[in-house]
Amino acid sequence: RTSKCQPSDGSFKTEVLTRMPYGTCIIMGDPHVLTFDNPLGTIGDITQLTAGDYVMVESDLLTIHGRFGYCDRFPGEASLTGLSITGSIMKNQKLDFEFKGPDKGPSGFTATWNGAQILTAFPCDFTSDDGLVKGAKANINPDEVHRQARHTIGGDVGSGDMPSFKFEIAPDITIYAILGDQTMNAVITMRKPSGEVDGYCGNFNCMAADDTLEELGKRGLAAPIAKSVFQGAAPEGQATASGTPKTLNDCSPTLLAQAQENCKGAEDAMMQDCMFDVCASGSAEAGKEDAMTAGIGEAMEAKFSFMGLALPKLANVGISPQMQWMLVFVTMSFAAGGFVSGAWSRRGRGRTAGFVHLSTEDEEEALLMPPAWEHEPLNQHDGDSELEA
């Protein structure tokens, strides 16, 4: 059993699933979307530069719409400014959060639950009357959510907490958003709902190849939607570009050279997007941020290569570098302690009551027992789910 669709190195993988897998969708920058099936950007990303409301996730049980708008930093390329979430999984109630201004920064972002404003102070918490939704507006470390969460907004990896929204929706959905001046990056982590799923976050079939803008167009999901689930229209100014979309050809030679230098640490499939962010924003710092966040997994794997260890699962799930090191050392400590304890225990049993055998049913249950992953947002129990305390 695995908790997520696992990236492959090109070879076949066999996975034992007792429940639907988790996936993570990241919406960042202007905006680039890494889907549930393409969390590392191994085939690039989906980039949509036009303002409007778009289908991020659509299923029989859940609808998530994203609002893309223009801002001062990217006047000709839209960025994520809000999310709206509803569906029968939420008893058809609705959560909205978006940038409305006029103030820049956290005070310009509002959140509503069934139309009523929530999280009006900073920091503050919210729990719906039925306990379905828990939320917070507070300083949170993006590194502990996903390695790409800081993209163009949150500075360098390891630079600490940032103003953020975080919502946990029962069952099995966590949504995090890091708040910039006028835009946000969002990380949606959820268990795949039953039935078909589609949208900019992908169709959740563990195949990255059909998560492209071209394939979305074939399925009728690439264009903005005429009527979204957002409460009201986008604020004035977000829907009208004050600049023209840029390409790498529009980049000055000096800035292009800086982009190439600062983005060289990014993964091959993401390097063009990193360079584009530099040229579109006019800031070489955007490339540094992109390259640093994209390189976390590779750096972690390199640090352990001398031991003959590969850490693809830890690198890919979005756990911060500090937490990855802690998990590795704790795991190794437990393993060493378990070996010593197990050897002593077996010697003791050999002197007294002999070995204890597991039944066939117990062995099968042990093999299928889901691991306690630190990044899984909700506590899982047979037959039901509940939010973490």
C-alpha cells in the first residue's frame, strides 16, 4: 500500500493499494501547475497566462475552481489570486479565499465560509460549526508543506515562516496557500475521490503524460469557465492586463544571462519556466528562488549517495530538508535500536517459551498496514476519517 502515486524512473512499479492514493497539486508563480500525477515537473508543467476562473479539480464529490489574475509584479501574465471549494463531500457548503485588496499583503486576502467572512484577524483560527473545516491564517513555514511552495513569493528555502492560509477539510483534503503581495501559491493535498477526476490539477490516473495544456484542451478544460463557484467577480484590475505577455525573446541580454546562471540548479524540465519567471518579473531573484526550491530533492539524494541510499520518497513528498534529515536519523536510530532489542528478545524467547508465530491473516494484515506518514494531512481509521487534533 502506498499513500501517493509514486514517480517512476521509467520502469514498471507494483503498488498494493487498500484505499485511494493521496496526491499533491501545486499552483505557483504566473502560474505554473504541477499536477497530482506530475508533482516533480518531470514533463514540465501546465502554464496558463490568461486571467479568468479555471477548473482545478472536478469530480462528482468535489469542485475546486482557481482564479487567475494580473498583478503589479506580473502585469501581463496571470497568477493565482484565489480558490473556491465546494461539493457534496463538503455537504455542498463553500469555502472561498482570495486577494481582494486594496491593501497588499495578508490584510488584502479574505476568506469566507458559506458567504460569511472568517479569519479576519492575524493570526487567527476557524472551525466550522459542524467540524467539517478547520482553518488558520498565520505564519507557517512553507518548507514543511512542499519544496515548491515558496516559488517567486517566499524567498529562499530555509528562510522561515510566511503569512499563509491553511485549511483541513474532512475527509482527506488539506489546502495550503502562501500569501504574497497580491497573489498566492497553493498546495492541494488530497486523497483521490471515487469516480473520475479532471482539471488543471490533472486527472489523477498516475500517468503524467496526459497532464498537459494540450490534453486539457482536448477535454474542454483549458479555457476559462463562464460561471464559476466563486462568490462574485474578480476585483477590478485583476482581469485586465496592464502589460503584454513576455517571452524569453523579450528578455534583455543581461537579464537573460542572469536567468541562465540563477536557473541552472533547476531540473531540466523546469529550467525554461524558471528563466521565464525571471524575464516576466524583471527580477533575477525569481530564478534563484525557483532553482533552490527545485533542487531540494536532488541535494538530499546526493547527500546520501555515499551510503548507497536513495531517498526518492522523501525527496518527492515535499517535506522540508530539515524534517527529511530528522526523519532519516530517527528511522536509522529506531532500526539500530530495533535490531539490538530484537536480537536480545529472540535470545530471551529461545531460552523460555520459544518463538511466537504469526497467523497467515496477521501476516497479511501487517503487510497491508498503512505507514504513519508525517505528511498525510488527516488521521485515517477503518471506515471513517477525522481531522487531527
